[in-house]
Amino acid sequence: SLNTIIPENPNQPYDIREVIEHVIDENSFMEVHKNFADNIVVGFARLAGRSIGIVANQPAVLAGVLDIHASTKAA
């Protein structure tokens, strides 16, 4: 199903949250500062029952380019 989410053309945007939801354990993603610096996604989830941290650029917003706010959020 990831093949349908991520477009073949690298210039096409997609929602990284959809990718995250397909990879992690069901309903386990807890995003941190969701309404701040939308061009990066930061949070916690479970993968095979283990806790993990996630930091991912968001291609659907500003093409995932890091600005000062996104860099602060990721740090």
C-alpha cells in the first residue's frame, strides 16, 4: 500500500502521516506540537510493540523544506 501513497514523481507531494500510519502499530502515533511548523512531523509511536520516536519532513507542506521553526521543532 505504500506504493500508492508515495508518488513515482519526486516532485509530487504526499502526506508523510499516511506513510507513518501504514508502518507503525495501529493507532499508536502521538504527534508532538502538531499545529507548529507543519513542514515537519515529530512524535512517538509503537513499532512491533516497542516505543519509537519519529522525525520526518512533510512533503505536503513547503515541500518538506526545513525553516527555522521546523528545525527548532525537530531539535
